[in-house]
Amino acid sequence: MSLILTPGSVGLEQLSAVFWDEASVTLDPACRGGVEEAARRIDAAAQGDVPVYGVNTGFGKLASLKIESKDTATLQRNLILSHCCGVGEAISPRMSRLIMTLKLLSLGRGASGVRWELIELLQDMLARGVTPVIPAQGSVGASGDLAPLAHMTAVIIGSGEAIYNGEIMPGAVALEKAGLTPIQLGPKEGLAFINGTQYSTAFALAGLFKAWRAAKTALVTSSLSTDAIMGSTAPLQPEIHSLRGHAGQMQAASEMRALLDGSEIRESHREGDSRVQDPYCIRCQPQVTGAAMDVLRQAAMTLEIEANAATDNPLVLTEADMIVSGGNFHAEPVGFAADMIALAVSEIGAIAQRRIALMVDPTLSFDLPPFLTPNPGLNSGLMIAEVTTAALMSENKHLANPCVTDSTPTSANQEDHVSMAAHGAFRLQKMAKNLNYILGVELLCAAQGVEFRAPLKTSSALQSAIDRLREDVPTLEDDRYLAPDLEAAQVIVTSGVLAQSAGVNTMVTV
């Protein structure tokens, strides 16, 4: 798949395709004129006597040092090499490609001053599968995601490491094998590539896409849980939610009503049920998951804007005829968005875990057998699967603590307030995986519980979800080695096929 992107107006659907489908991208050629005009202005400034940060001066605390025009190329190359200080495991090629795409969008705004041929090389790398090896750690999300973006840029100049045809090799070798040639950086070009929020934004977007898919999948698993414990659908009455007015709450209730529509299990206990109210984890599902969806939408709006932003420094303001040093590289908006996503992920998992605990507890599950096994005592059933979800829920609670408040001065106090957006965004990958395991276990428990209600049937939509699960995981009769069941359920949840089987759309909407 290949997409043509217009810098400044790329939507979440296109970014989602880059992430999930690893689509290659090219920029709309209409942006080329603005890019080249900015590059011309940077070149003129490099030849002049007026100090322009990062063009004919040093960087950070060294900005007061003037650089001769003959040393421009060396200055930019030294900048990239000296900033390749990332540590830790390499991020996935999927994430590297998303970072490269976001950098293209930033440069394509025509305010960075890079030559078009650099944009073409980055596009060609995406198209031909040359993927820079980028270590995960090293950014504080302030003067740009400096270290990770330097590792990306190193390949462009024939340094660093890249993956090509599944093999890690020197960047220059990867380019050569792909029929590409490294480029010597001109004035400000190295700075344009490493200043910016693309690492933080890419990981925040990935967290958003996974969190939204999990939130929509949680509507399916929670509806199954409602039927499993023979819970009431009265709390889903539309008037309740319209009286409050929150969009996410109303949407969650509406989708759950549709999922449960036609359930024989529900119809069987509308009259004569001795229970007056269900526990909050059943009764308040729209209020909790819906609120999380609203938070995710707010984060999505921030990240869509950031994905289209020019975030390096200085910026070429063509209409104002100025080259101005500013602070668009500061990732504070991304840091806030990442913290919001983390809170939503934690809360979706927290209420899902309580539904699991409800289903395995015979005192609360409305006559389901203990731990959802047909022969309790001899068998432990899903007892420890529930314990595992408690561990994962607790871990996500710890990880959900805010990162954006954890500033620390760097670079000889020149960069004296930082966003920690990279930390906030990177943790979302682990949190999302933890949540998907929790939802996978809820799926196992709820499907088991619904099957215990036979001959009564659940709705056709929810039965389709159970049928999809049973393609990979059989009903639990006697105890067996359960780890593969948990893994298989997590994969079904993570891939989105569970929600799809129930007719639920998992595309992010704002």
C-alpha cells in the first residue's frame, strides 16, 4: 500500500494505515515549492554574516559560537554523529517507519529549510524497505527527540545501522543494496532532522491506536460478561445517558445495546430476578469505558495536530521573511496526550478485571460454578487466570502515573524544562499489551459463562465473538496447560478480529 500525504492535513485514518499496514508514503508534490523556497533562504543565511541559530552557529549552549560557511557540512555531520547516543533495545521497524513518515510531514510544511532531495531519499527508504535501527532510550522530549532522530538521520548520511531484507547492516550498505545514495547535509539540515517530536508522537499514536481498539473490544467482552452473569441491560437505557450528555458514554451504551440485542439469556430474567442492581463493573460500564473513549478522543485531536506540525528549530517563516528561533520542538502537548492515554488504558483494564473477578466468584456470579469449571475442587478452572489479570491491572496502575510532570534540566541548563513525552509515549506499548491480556482473559471467562447458560443463547453478535474464540481456544472442561489459551485470546483481542467478528468498528474517530 502506498499513500500520498498532504502535509498539514493528514488524518488519523491515514496515520493508522501507516502504523497497522506499514504503508509507504510520498508527499503531495504540491508542497515542493514551499520546501525549496525555505531551503533557498537557509542557504542564503548560511552565506551571510548575521548569526542564525543552527545555520552558522553552534548548538544549544554553544549557540554563541560562529561557524564559517566552509564548515557547514562538517557542522551538520558532527551534529548527527554526536547525537547518536541512544541506548537500549531497538524499536520495531513498524515504529521506525511511522517516525520517518511523521518527519516527512514535518519537513513538508516548508518551514524547515531542507532540500527536496532529502525528502525524496526518506521516501525512497520507506518504499524500498531501508529502515534505520533506532534505540528506544535517550529522549527527554524537549529539544526534539534528539537521540532517536539522530539514529534515523545517520542512515541518510551513510552512517548508523539499518534493517534491509530482514538483516541489520551498516546504513551505507543498506542504502547501496537498495540502490540508494547517502546525502551530505547542507546548512541546518541535520538540525531539521533531529529537532522535532516525531519519536514521541509516533509512540503516542501507536498507543492511541491500540488503546482505541482495546476500548471498542472491551464493549464486546463486557457485553459478554453481562450475559454471563445474567446482568441487567436496564442501565443501558438511552435516556439515562442522554441525561448526562457525554458522547463516549452515550456511544458505549448504544453499542452495548446493539451487541446484546436478541439475547435469550437477557430475556429469561427480565421478570422475577431477585437482584435489584448489578455491581458497578456491570452497571457502570458506559460511564467508565465511555469516559475513557472521550479521553482517547481528546488525545487523538492533539496527536493529529502534532503529526501535521512543523516542530524543528529555527523555522523559516517565508511570508514574514524571517528565520526565527522558537520552541516547537518541546513535546509538552504529546506528553499530556500520552498521560491521558495511559489513564484511559489503566481504567479500561481496571473495570474489566473486576468483571473477571465477578464471574469466577460463585457468591457473585449468579449460579455460575466456582472459577467457571464444570468440576470444581478437582479442577481449579480460571482461578489463576484471574490472578494474572490482577497482576497486570496493578502494573498498569503503576505505569499510569504521569510522566509529563517529571521535568529535569539538561544541556548545561539551556534546556531547563523538558516534557518526558518519550517516556510517557513509550510505556503505552506495554500498557496496551497488558490491557489486551486482561480483555483476553475476560473473553475466556465470559464465553465460558455464557456457555454454562445453555440452552439459553446469547445474541447473534456475541455468539459470533464466541465462535471466533472457539476457532483457537476450546471450551475449558478439565484443567489443562492454560498459558497458550491466554496467549491465543490476547492475539484475537489485539488483532481486532474479535471486535470485527461482533460487527464493532475499531477505527479511531474524533
